[in-house]
Amino acid sequence: MNTQQDPDQPQNGLGLTSGRQALTSVLVGAVVGWFIVGTLQAMGKPVPVTPWSLALVMGALGAAAWVYSRVLRRQVAESRAALPHESGVRALVLGKTLLMTGAILGGGHLVYVLAFLGSWSVPTPRERVIHGAAAIVASVICGLSGRALERACLVPPGEGPEDEETEPQG
């Protein structure tokens, strides 16, 4: 059993999403996408076209998270005391959720697009590729915005109130 811990991860387990975790989510999404597409094709059922609404909702969530990350970063830079702990935890969890959701949906849609890319000349598979590509782009936007929101919760070293308390009194 390895007792060494990553110094960037807090003891209580709530921390930033690692690249390994994000990559695992992409791979899980790809496996689930492969399973769904393969199962539908094996059963002779049509694979549905990803709706535009998915890309629009994911893009809107990503844009909102990006704006929130900018506001939160500015608020944390101004004064850590102005940010209640509950708000920081909520923002961290929201950022982590958006990052992981974007990774899973992006991985699943990558397989979906690759499955129909060879049939570009046929209208329905081409529509699947176009809609799937839009979903991938929106998922990447959502994931990157979630990452930015997670990072916005960090207080730069030496700027927190506990750092002021530990300074030597002169």
C-alpha cells in the first residue's frame, strides 16, 4: 500500500480534478458510446441523431461557467473573506461536475462521430457526424470552463487570512 499522497490534493479528498481523472472520464464516455452505437447497430435499429439542443445546452452551461469563473477569480483576488466557504465548495463541485460531464459526453460523441465518418456521402450519417461534432465542441467548451471554475476557487499562496496570522509579529 502506497502511503505517499499528492501534495496538491488536500487530506479530505476534495480537490482539483487531475488530468488522469479527466482522461479516464473521456475513456469511459468512449466505451459507453461504443457500446451504445454497437448495440443499436447489432440489433438493426437506427442510431439516433444527436439533437442540436444538446450542443446548445452544453455550450450555454460552458459559457455561464466561464463567466462565473471570471467573477469568482476577481472576488477571490480582492478578498478571500468576501467569499463564503459554502460558495467556494459549490463552485468547486460545479466546476468538477462540468469538467467530468464534458469529458464523458465528449468521449462518447467522439466514438459516435468516428463510427459514421466513413459514410459522409449518405445524408443521415453526415447529419450524425455534424451534430456529433457540434456536441464534441460544446463538451470541450463545457469541460474547459469547468476546469477554469475549479481553478478560480484557488487562493494564491500568501494571500489568505491564515497566512497573515502565521507571520511573525515584530
